[in-house]
Amino acid sequence: MYKVLLLLFFGLAITSCNSDVDEGEFVVGSDYLSLNNKVILIDTVTVAVATINFDSLVTSGQSRILVGNYDDPILGKVKSESYFQFSASNYALYNVSSDTDAPNYVFDSIKLILKEDKYFYGDTTKVQSLSIHRLTQKVKPNTDDDSFYNNSSLSYDAESLGSISFKPKPNSKDSVVVKLNYEFGNALFLKLKKLEISNFDEFTEYLKGFVIKSTSANSSSIVGFNLSSALRLYYSKYQGDSETSFSKDFSILDAAKQFNNVTLDRTGTVIVDLPVSSGKLSSVETGNKAFIQSGTGIACRVDFPNIKQLKYIAEKGAIVDAELIIKPVNNTYSATYPLVDSLRVFVGDNLNRIKGTLNTTAGKPVYAILNNTSDEFNENVGYKISIGAFLQTEMLKESDARSSLILTLPSISKGVDRLVLGDQKNTNNKIQLKIYYISY
């Protein structure tokens, strides 16, 4: 549909554009400002939507222990387990100058203290079960970039050091406390007591780290713990009739030595045939929907295959603004699976390689902002992005190479939130593109 609007009534924000970097804003120069010129609203341009899958996401350095599992009713079985290394500022249990007291120190117990960071996804009213295992491999990347990814893993002892079943309370200040194996704790205590462990290298050679695994058969949530979590060793000193209690904490002092392995079993879902990272799965093949999910690398790709045709509308013309409105599909979000406030917007090539972020003229990243104003049929719920300059650049390209927009969630590497979006043929939640084109 074409609608002719008088420029006199066309209230666009006029900003400067001094870079050929893809941007979300565009200039209306003073030469265009004439009542003889016409601005046309075009809302029939094809928007192709697809789901893509990044082969890996960096999950180390995110400062969140992410554990649990849940069966997503749309995307499949999601599971996260976390690997980490403990260390301490020192490894002394007592004042070395008074080592004659060493025999008076005895081991009491050892516990893993997990402190919730208020992140959760899914139904936290159901019981979550976790199992703690000792690593048999050092927390050291196999690659040259010093990072761990959502598909990284390390070898560990199959025997559990401790386990716990609990109902998550992510908004409380309570910690989840897991009592660990007595023999394991006593052996570590004796190593420290005898000064056989006195520095970081000796400690990590003996205790390489831990992995927390979800063992729930019917858990329905994934929860986050922060890096102030600790391995706490309890011991006492007996002297005569007196007893003094002590504790020593080992902490995650290096965030780069903690990462989450996040997996998704897509068996039986509409995205079971999602191709490798350079491919795409059209929304036409997935019920006129596209999908985004943090942690697993699933993202939405948006293409504008016919955008070059707009330059033939007039001998002289330009896109002065464009608004992309993306709508989440009804009944795919709820209090259990809430909508995020915004989406990140990247510019990618035909192989889904990220070229950069979509930026404003000030060089700041453009976000798709959620309008969640309630209405009877949720028709107003959606994300809006200003993409005028991006489409102007695409329209004027002389080469056949085209760029696409790639949408992800802001917490792409440290959560498991997901979103279902409609394409142009979706019955109730169509993606919309409004282009304002000026001829002069």
C-alpha cells in the first residue's frame, strides 16, 4: 500500500549522518525540505525471517554459575551445567610460627555455598536437584583464545561429592548449601594442615575444580548463582577443655576460570533441522515463526531481498526513515517465560558472520525496544527498531552482496531466555516494515 503524505506534516527527527557505518538514523538534508517533494509510506516490502544457530558462544567471564534443566514446550530440552576453579588468597589454616599447635586442629566438615544472583528462567516451584563432581582436568581452554564456550566441557569424576534437592528461591538472600563428602574434605584439610599445599599451583594441582550437574528428571527451571559462592572448610582447634571453631573459604577469584555448558535437545521440535552456523531455517518451514534463545546460540535473521527495487520509484529519491516492528507470537510468553525489555541488533553477512552492531549516528548500539502496553488482543506488544540508514545503504549498493539484521537477546551468553517472533504471514503477529521514501 502506498500512502502519499505531505512533507509539511511529516514529523521526522532530523539528525546528521557522517559515516557509512550501518546506522539506525538517517539525514533529511535541507535540499529535500520543499513542499513540492512527496514522502511516500511503503509497507509492502518483503521481509524474510529465519532462525540461525551460532556454533558457539563465549560463556566464561560472564560471572554467573548457571545450572538446571527444563523442557521448553517449543524449543526442546534445555540444560546447563557449570564448571569452575576455586582458589584463595592464602592456604594457611593456622599461624605457621606456632606449628606446634598443628596436632590440635581437626577437620569438621566441608560445604559448597551457592549464592543466588536472582536470575532464573522457567518454573521455580518445582524441585531442582544438583550433583557436585570433582574435575579430573584442569580448567584450561583447549584453544588459543583463553575462552570457554557453551559447548565446552571438562572431564570429571563420575562419583558425586555431594548432592541437594531444593526449590529455588532466586529473589531471596538465602544460599543453597551442599554438604560434601567427609573423606574428600578431610583429605584436603590434611594436605593444608601438613603444609603440602601452600600456594595456588599446588592447590589447583590437587583440586582442579568442580562441575555442578543437574540431575532432576522433571525440573522446570534454570537458576543462576553468583561468583561470591565458595567452598567452605570447617575445622576446630582443641586445647585443653576449650574448643575454637574456624572456617576457611576458597572462592572463584578468576571469572575466566568459570563457564557454563548449555545444551539444547531439539528432538521433535520445529527447529530439529536447524542447520550449521552458516545456514538458516526459513520461517516458512517453522510455522511462520522465528526463534531466539540465549545460551544455546539461536538467533533470528532478518533479510530485505527486494530493497534495491525502491531506487526505481523515482529518478531522485531516498529513504528518510524506516521502522521495523517485530511481534512476539501470542501464547508463547508468560510469567514463566517472560518477554525481555529489548533485543540486540547486529549486522551480518549471508553466512551469518557478525560485521558489527547496528549503531546510531552517535555510534551507540541500536536496541529493539519492547512496547508491552496491554490491550485486549496484545496487538500493541512488539519491538521497534529504526533502520532507515541501514536500508538506504542496502538500496544503493552496487554489488550483489546484501547485509542482514541479526537479532539476539542482551543476555545471549549468560542466560537461557527465549523469544518466538512472527513473520509477514503469521496470522496474528506479523512483522511490519514501514519505509518513508522521499522523491525530489
